[in-house]
Amino acid sequence: MIWMWLGRRPLVADLALVSALLVLTAGAASRSDHVVLYAVLGTLETLPLLFRRKRPALVLGCVTAVAFAMSALGIWAVPLALGVALYTLATTRPPRTLRLLAYGSIASVGVVLLAGNGVEFGAAAARIVFLIAAWLLGESVGSRRAYVREIEEKAERLEREQEAEARRAAAEEQARIARELHDVVAHALSVIVVQAGAADDVFEVDPKLARGPIRAIDGAARSALADLRRVLGALKHDAGYAPQPGVARLDGLVEQVRATGLEVGLRIEGRPRPLPTAVDLSAYRIVQEALTNVLKHAEAERARVVLRFGDELVVEVTDDGHGPTNGAVGNGLIGMRERAALLGGTVNAGAAPGGGYRVRASLPTGDVS
């Protein structure tokens, strides 16, 4: 418990360490023949440890110089300060030049100790072993700290990557919902606007004739409501609504558009086969959006929808009207291109060879759902 408390307060820990070493130095000085000299040099050796965390190499140099002088004088008895300095530098995993400084520190002091100056060989060897052990212990602690930091950094990096992935997934989901909402609402509103205009035109002549457009408005609104609920995830799994639309429901879509007065033809080429869910839905939405644009912008009388099954699914919607003016590209066309791009396909739109406007989508039919 005390170590955790000191670990959070490094200055207090260093003050306690230096104080303890000064007490030991005072005790050793009292037994020395050179009390004052030992006390002064011992204090000069110990005090730099207050800055060991900020300047470990400089502190090691200062402590080594004092220890070398004390060893030369034969009064160096407590190698703790130099051991602490070596330990501190080793925990920082220093570069090669500072490692050489540490090795030189141990070697220089060791040479002086082994040279004699009143120090027995056993005592001198023990001090050298202590210094080497302090350095090795510091390297071990430094390696462990570096490993822990690496693990923490890896965890933080993984957390950031997970957050980025979550944001990306959320953005993709928002874009998908936006495309679905645009397709559903734009088509339904276009049908409703056209049918409401037709009902208004015939109401003064014969109110009974307005019943057909009103029913078409009701059908478009109900279909859009069901699609909106599906897109927003408000339906339960056992709800009695139709599944996600696909090419099998194009007949109903075409009939709905025909009810507005636009002559629409539907042709299937090749051998129809089951499609991946994403391709099936995207093909339906592309046809829906293309026909919506015909109703809103083209001022066309006829349109034709062609589905061509082959190595890929080709969807073509052509009309005899005109396309966007001034090269303008609306959100609908952008949404169609995004849908196709997510499946690895393409959408091209422009003037049709025989006149009018054409939207052509190529969708891979591999397992991309």
C-alpha cells in the first residue's frame, strides 16, 4: 500500500530515499577516521539523487565522480547512492552512449576499489557485484515498464481503431438509411403529386373519375409507409408486411407508375435466377429512382425498363424525355451510383442513342449480400 502511495508521489519518494541514504552516510561517517570529509563527500554523492528522474545521466556522472574520489581516498563504504543512480538510468533503457557511461562508471570505481587503498578484495568485489546487480535490476524493470507501456499503447490504439470502425459503420448505416429514405419518399411523393394533380383535373368534370387517382395515392402512401417502417427498423420480426422489395416486385412498381399516365414497359432478358439480397434490393431501388426521376424531371410520355441476366445483372431505364439540365446530378443519381459501388458495380446516365435519356446499371451477381 505504501509503495503505491509513493509511486503516485515521486518527489516524496525521492526525498524519503535521499533522507535514508543521508542517515546511512552519517552512520558510516561516524565510524570513519575522516568524519568530516566522509560526511561532506557522502552528502555530495547523495543529494544529486533528488534529480535522478529528470536527469539520470547527469546524476550518474556526478555520483560517479564523488564515488571515484571517495574510493581513491579509501573512505567509500556505502555504494547505495551509485547503485541507485545506475538503477535509475537503466530503467530508462538508455541509448548506447549512455550505456557506455554506466559501464565506465562501474569499471572506473571497480578498478580503484580493486587497486587497494585499504579496502579488502572481498569487500571491493561485493561492492562491484552490487553495482552490476543494480544495473541489471534497472534493465529488468525498464524492460517490464516498456512492455507494459507497449501493451497499454496497443490497447489504446485498438480502442481508437474500434471507435473509428464504429463511427465508419454508423456513417455507412446512416448513408444506407438516407438512400433508402430518399428512394422510398421521393418515389411515393412523385406518384402522389402526379395523381393528386390528375384528381384535381377531373374532379370538376366528374367527381367519380377522381376515385382512381385517390386510390393510387392511398396505395402509394401505404406502400411508402411500410417501406419507411422497414427501413427504420420499427417492424417486429413477425409483422405482416412484405419483405424487402426485389426484382420480383417490379411489376407492381411499374403498374404504380403507369397509374400516373406514363406508359412504362418492362422486359426481362436472359434466364432469371435468384439474386443475392443486396443485388436484388439495389436493382429494385435503381429502377424505382430512375422512374421517379422520369416522373419528376423528364416530361416523358414513355419509359422502358430492361433487366438483362448474364454474368452480371444489367438494369436499363430509358425514356423519351430529357435528362437533367446543365449537367446537374441530383441526390437520386448519386444514391444509385453509391448503391452500385458498394456492390462493385457501376451506374452510367446520359443521353440515349435514339434520343431521350438512359440510366444503365451493371451489378455483379456474385455472393455479395
